[in-house]
Amino acid sequence: MRFGLITDTHLPGKIITLDELGELPRKFLSSVDYILHAGDLTSPKVLDWCEQIAPVFCSTGNNDPIPDPRMKEVQILNFEGWKIGMIHSLEGQFKPSEELQNLFPEPVEIMISGHTHQERLEFRDGIVMINTGSITFPQHKEVRLGTVGLLELFPNHLKIDIFPLGETPGSPNPGVRLLLEIKDGKIINQDGPVLT
């Protein structure tokens, strides 16, 4: 099963939809079964846009003032035998795993977050921690194509690839690629500055 991971779209603003960044956002998200948005949409219109492409699960960010029943502070999802917890901010992401687990109503094996606009991937204490940065404001730069994540789940096997989604003319993408593949609880492939 394939999941498109995005976060911190902060739309509308200088642009109204992700289509204004070119065809790559829609093309990427059209390749997945589900979209997981880790919050800071700033408008439910982002969910409307995403739902034209694939079913969406979304956590509520600190810049999401408009309540929408499609958003939850914390999302708990079960796919392919994996328990996923999604929250906008893993406050104190370097805290012990047990403390981070307290952010969720039940233990999870995959933690997805956003908020920092900085892509980050870590495998610690049997938990995969994913932050795909921002698709529109990578590393807090002005509006441009940023980073996204492709999460592929199978029973006892996952692959997460965080990568720059291309370049906006005149505005280089500062994102870096992070790749991690785990099978039966062991890392079988990794690339980039993944924390292990």
C-alpha cells in the first residue's frame, strides 16, 4: 500500500492551490492509495484539493483555526499490520521514545509529524519517526516546491522515501533525500542522513 506524505502546506497564501507549483504535486499524489497530511493546511480547501486525488487523513496543526470534521488532533491508523500515529508536532522529538508514545492514545510503530518544515527520518527503539518537511515552504524558505514522502507498507516490511519534489524556477529546493527500508524489524536499506 502506498501513502503520499505531505505537511505544512500553509495555503492559501501567496498561492491558492498546490497546482500553482506545477504538475509535480498532483502527479506525485496521483501515484498513491492514500494521502497523509500532518497538519498546518491553514484552510480546509487543501483537503478539498487532495480529496480530488485520493482519500486523505489529516492531523490538526497549530495554524489550522477553522474546524473541519476531516481533521483530528491525533490520527491513529492501521494498515498492513502497522499502527501509525500522526500528529502535527512531535514536541521535543529527541525525548525518550516512551515519552513520545504518550502523545498518542495507544502505542504506535510509525510516528508521522510536521511543524518544523525540516525533513527528518529516524528509527529508534523499533519506532519509525517521519517528518517530510514542507511541500511548499521547505526549511522555511519562501514558497517553492519542497519535500514529500512516499511510504510503502507491507506486512512486516516498510519503505519510506523522503525527497525533494523538484525545482521551482529561480528558487532551488533545499530538501535532501532520506530513505529507510525495514523488514522484520531490521534495517535493510538506508540512504541520506537518517538517524538510527
